[in-house]
Amino acid sequence: MGQNSAKNQNVTKNKHYVQASNKEKEIIQKYTNLKIGENLRILNVEFKFNGKDTFIHTLVSGEQNQQVIVLIHGYLATSLFYYKIIENLSQNYKVYSIDLLGMGLSDRQNIEFQQPKNAEVATQLFVDSLEEWRKALGIQSFKLFGHSFGGFISFNYNLQYPERVEQIILISPMSGSSVQPKYDLRDKQKFKKYSSSLTFKQSLFPKFLRCMHEKKMTLSKFLQSSLIPSDYFVNKIIDQRFEFQTKQEKEDWKIYFKSIQMLPECTDHLIHEFVSMPYVQPKISIEEIILSGKMKEQHIPIHYIYGGQDWMDWSGTKRLLSNQQIIGTIDYIKDAGHLIPFEQPEYLVKEMLEIFQNQQYYFNQMKNIKKQKQLQL
């Protein structure tokens, strides 16, 4: 799992890549009890993908343990997003936290699509690359945990490779709920009518995000091309969205986050195939996928966790569970918004361990519900 190809060497020698990589190590060493080279390793796991050499950046801890957890980050996040929970989870599990292909410190190869880009094609890219990563490491099965965008990818990986997933937890998954007609702003004319009902000041940010969406502009591309200094936007994002214990920790994250955004744009632009801006309305949702019958038989319960002040729409999750169209659980973490691993890491770990340790109980519950359904037929 070295870095043998010329392509990969060029990526890792990019000055912003080097800075982000160094800052990643610094954040781990300064703000966790994880020791690089002792109880945590940082890998670039290499494999062939679409005929090309590529790699997925990976943090691994708890290698003395047998059971495996794989953590999948959300959009604009990375494997380091889970730095507050890796240590506690690694006491009992082998924990892998990865950067999705084309994001974070993973390879940013040119992705060639054989057909027009859409949500299904983009989903397949991430699902297939995750499966190749699994094969490269020889992992047979694992517990899968995905946040936001990573939750949507995790759901679809479980859909296609159920034999590999022992348990699944979706933390505030993106595209969890179908868009209700009353609130549907995906259509250009509907959004125009909606924005005209706002005051000039109220409409500025939604219009800006919509313009970015229509141009398929990413934050990375915007920061690299904007006349406004990138530090201004990075500071705004970090100050408003993330919580840290010290000012220095916040400053370190700003440098890390900016370095990542200064890297060449890659799969991050695919967000526009999944959702419509400004309100992250899905073009295809988990709810729609389940109702379409693509999940022919549910093999494990699906566990959902949302923040009590989460902006992500969870109405579809509640509909699916209450109508028993899926079997699983839903929980809410009080005093947390969307970024639960940052805001309530200790409570989140407690919830995760409870789910993992009560695996048999949830399986039995699922079997009983399935029996009841069969008796009703």
C-alpha cells in the first residue's frame, strides 16, 4: 500500500496536499490521545479503479481488535472529521475513517463517465470505489457509519453489498426524505417565484447558492477563483459551523480546511448531481429508493440519528419507520445540530456502542416484525 504510481506521487507532492497532510498529523497529535505510529496509522490505500492507479486516504486505529467499523464523512468534510470519536471507538473496534475518492487527501484523479452524469451514476462511483478499497484491505465485513453525504453513500453501499455490512448507522443522512410538492424548489421557475417573495436582503444568499448550483460551482473552485480573499470565507465557515475547545484548535482547523479546498476540484462537484440548492433538496432520496422496491429484502435494521436542532429533513425517515417500510430505529441527540460528531462526540459514541452491543436484540426485533407482516398477508 505504498505510493508507487507517478500519478499518485504528483498528487501528494502538491504544496496544499503537503500542508493539509502535515496539519492533519498536527491536529491528531495536539487534540487527541492518539499516537501516530503507535495506536493510529495513516495510510493511502492503493487500488485499481476504472483502469487507473488511485488511492483512498485512510486513518486506522484499534488494529488489535477483530470487529471493524468504517466511518464515512459528509460533504466538505474528511476522515479527520471523526477525530473526536475515533479514540473511544478504537478501544473495542478496529476503526477505519476514510476520505472518499476525489475528496480530502484521497487521490484526485480525473473521473471519466461513460454516460451522462446523474445521481445514480455519481452514487455508483463512490460505492464502487469504497468496494475496491475494501478489497484492497481484505476486510470481509464491517459496521458502517455515515454522516450526511456519507450517510447517503453508506445506505447505497449497503443496498448493493448487503453481505459486507453487519450493522449500519446513518447520522443525519443527506437525501433521506423525498421533497414534498408544497416545498419543492428544484424547478427553476418555482425557485424564481419563491425568491421574489423574499425581501432583497433575505433573497441574497439563496440566490447566490442557486447561482453556484446552476454553474455547478464548488466551494473549492469558488475560493480559488474569487476576488474576495479565501481566508474570509474559510473563517466564516469554521466560525459559524464548528465548535472547538480552544482558539488555537480552531486556527489549526482553518489552515487544514483551507488547504483541502485549495486542492484541484474533483468529485466534490458531483454534489450538484445529488441535490438542488439552496436548500439541499434531493434529486433522488433514500425514501424514494426504498419505496421503489430496490431494497428487495432488508437484511439488517437501519439506525438513524439526528441532532435535536438538525436542519436536515428527517420527515421521510419517520414516514418509513412508522409505516414499517423499513425496520430500524431513530434517535435524536439533544443540543446538537447537523454536525453531531463535532458537537456531541461523547454522546454519539455512547449511542453507537449501544446499537453495536445490542445487535442481537435489533435482529430479533426485525424478525418479529417480518413475521407479523407475513401473518397479515
